[in-house]
Amino acid sequence: MADSTGTVFDVVILGGGSGGYACALRAAQLGLTVVLVEKGELGGTCLHRGCIPTKALLHAAEVADSSRESEQFGVRSTFEGIDMPAVNAYKDGVVGRLYKGLQGLVKSRKITYVEGMGRLVGPTAVEVDGQRYEGRHVVLATGSTPKTLPGLDIDGTLVLNSDHAIKLDFVPASVVVLGGGVIGCEFASVWKSFGADVTIVEALPHLVSMEDEQASKALERAFRKRKIGFELGSRFSGVEKSEKGVKVSLENGKTIEAELLLVAVGRGPVSQELGYEQVGVEMERGFVKVDEHCRTNIDTISAVGDLIPTPQLAHVGFGEGIMVAERLAGLDPAPIDYDGVPRVTYSEPEVASVGITEARAKEKYGDDAVESLTYDLAGNGKSQILRTAGFVKLVRQKDGPIVGIHMVGSRVAELVAEAQLIYGWEAYPDDVASLIHPHPTQTEAVGEAHLALAGKPLHAHG
Ligand SMILES: Cc1cc2nc3c(=O)[nH]c(=O)nc-3n(C[C@H](O)[C@H](O)[C@H](O)COP(=O)(O)OP(=O)(O)OC[C@H]3O[C@@H](n4cnc5c(N)ncnc54)[C@H](O)[C@@H]3O)c2cc1C
């Protein structure tokens, strides 16, 4: 059945965030006809409320730290404070330029871009404002939204989520951050650098608890040194609001007063009242269920990005969108190895990893079949120059390949691309040890860790 304009497209994509627009761009590149439906702004969470604006704030935070600490490097300067409207203008400028570029890309690939709230109305159709768009295939990419806890009302003034925090036009004197995951730690890091008193409350025993425990502990040490407070293994029990701010109560009886509370307890899928159930799309806890090629239980419908229960990362959305587009164009893309996707927390210091943690490796291969090595950044010249502490930790199967790389320190996010190749290559320590890394760079720490694990340490004590 054709739509009211008579056209049947190859693919109709619902949602123009990382997953949806990547699928649209790749599908169009492969010669498919594409409709992309977006109710808000093309680029979605990552571009407008996520990756890009937070990383701009984190860069401004780094500049603030550099100017405050410049005397350590023999440079005299005076830190006079944060001009939040100017920081936001810088951040919005970055977002604006990328947004414009992305709009141009979509236009240049001849994608039919439809502005409006879409709804799935059949296995091959999406409706927007009464207009039906029919496709050989539909891709659901409606993303995610910030979650809260039962009874915790986000008012956008005293109790914020990340959508509000990204737009804040002042530096709060003090903040409680509820949730010590990636988003919570990144905002905690920004606000501390901007001069706020910050306390993180986390129910689990560690910050960034999905990371290798050694990395979590190193981040906790660094945050302690930066005087970022945290309450680990502490559950939130309530919040009282007053003219002065918020009083947050924990189940252990403690209370913390602050000007603001940021709720960063995770993100949930946007899947309600969009016709998914009615059309028969199988879901679990609100996430759309898919197979390893992002196919739902309905032949003509795929789903990608934060809407499906895979890591909630922009680059995962890109990868899934591209894979679906290639499959629909008749290619035979390989399924994604989600362990091989790099993960980064862009706080100061950064935490970056790929592959599996030491604990998971031991579960998978057995305690005696796993070997690990931690190379301290103290032995790395460039890290000394930057005055950063941290490590590169390798996890390998004994007499087998590297299965995990975990790093902590300023700028280690830039090392994770090499780590990803090492993991993907199923390299042995000797394979990497023979590669000469440029001196003095932090990448040398990756090389040195492999030298040490191969039994020929160079700049390593003990
Ligand atoms: C504060 C923060 C920081 C982050 N930092 C990083 C980072 O540094 N690196 C990283 O990799 N990831 C980061 N993320 C995660 C990243 O933003 C998401 O993983 C990514 O945006 C998911 O893409 P998506 O396409 O699945 O969903 P989204 O980006 O949420 O896009 C979904 C789109 O669908 C649209 N939509 C929804 N319903 C409808 C409808 N009915 N009709 C039409 N359109 C609809 C929405 O308007 C939205 O634009 C961050 C997230 C946050 C919140």
C-alpha cells in the first residue's frame, strides 16, 4: 500500500538522533530512498543535550583548572571566575555549527526530512500530522530520556536533570549529584572546576561502577584529591526544598544541603504511546527487543540506539544505524561486538576502556586463566609533563590475547582508539610490544604496558 502521496520509500526512520540520522545517511549513500522523521532537532540528545555540550563544558572546566593551576608550570595568571553566559555562548556556538553541518549533510544526501511527531501505524508505516509515510522498511530510533526515582519530582529549578543542567546560566555554590555514573561524574567534574562544592550520592559501592574496579577506585582517589565529595553505597531517601535550596536525605540517616540537586540516575527508552505495542513490536522494560542485527520480531521493523538495550552511547547508535542501513541495502554487515566498543567518562581525570573488566574475565575464563598488568603513568614522560596520575591496565587470557584495556588519567580518552584496535586484533602482548610508539606521548604508556606484560619492561619499576 502506498502513502497518500503515492510514494513507497525504501526506509522510513522515526527519530533523527545519532542512531536515526546515521542510518539515514548510510542508507541514502547506498542509493535507498529515505524519510527521516524528527519531532525536535536533528542530531537528538548527543548533539543538543548530551555528548557535545557536556564536552564543551568539560573543556571550559579544563581551561579554568589550567588558569588556576598555571603557577605550577611557572606561568603567572589570575583566575577571576566563570562567566557562565559566555561559557554557554561558546558551547552553543559549537553545537550550532555542528547542527548546521548536519542539516546540510541530510539535505545533500536527498533525504526526505519530515519535522513533526511521528507514530508507528503499521509494520511499514509511520504517520506524522495525519500524513502517512510508507516504507519497505521502518527503523525505530526514538532514543531515551532522563529517568528519575519514584516520588522524586524534577522541577527544573532546584531539582534538575541533565537537560536542565546543560542550560544552567549560573554556577551553583553547591550541588548534590544523585548518581555516580558517567553523566553524574562528568557534571560533578565540571561544577567542581567551576568552583562549586559537589557531593555525589551513589547507591552502588563505586563511582562508574561498570568500569574495572581498579579504574573506579583511581577515579575516586582523584576526585577525593579534588575535594569532590561522595557517598558510596548510599541510597537516596528524599529531598526537601526551601528558599535556600535542597536538603537531601539518605537512607543511612545522613542529610546534605546544597543549592541544587542533579538527578543522574540513568536514561529510559522513549517508546510509550508511539504505536509500538499496537503494531505488535516486542518490548522489555520499555526497550524494543532486537536480534544481533537490530531486527525486531516484525520482519519489516528494525530498532537502533538508546531505544534498544545496548550501551547508551552515540557511537553505538551510529554503528547500529549504519549496520541496519547496510542490511537493508542487501549487504551483509557483521553484528556489533559490544565489548569492543570504547567507553569514556570525560571527567578530570578521564576513564577510558574497551573489552572486559578483570572481574568479568575471571568469571568467563576462570581465576587462574587471567593475567593482568597495570602500568603506572608515573613512568610516562608526557603524563609527568601534564602532571597527571593514572594507569594503563591490561587484562589478558593467560597465554592468550588481550581481552580488556582500562585507563585512567587526563586525556586517556585519546588512547582508547589504539586500545580498541588491540582488542579487535586479539593481539598478544608481544604483537604490540614490537610497535614503536612516539616519544614523548601518552600512547607510549600503552606500548610500555605491553612491553611489561611481554616480560620486557622498559620504563617500569619493580
Ligand atoms: C548529558 C549526556 C552526555 C552524554 N555524553 C555522551 C558522550 O560523551 N559520548 C557518547 O557516546 N554518548 C553520550 N551520551 C549518550 C548519547 O547522547 C546517546 O547515546 C545518543 O544520543 C543516543 O542516540 P539515539 O539516536 O538513540 O537517541 P536520541 O539522540 O535521543 O535521538 C532520538 C531522537 O528521536 C526524536 N523522537 C523521539 N520520539 C519521536 C517521535 N515520536 N517522532 C519524531 N521524533 C521523535 C527525538 O526528538 C530525538 O531527537 C550522553 C548523553 C547525555 C544525556
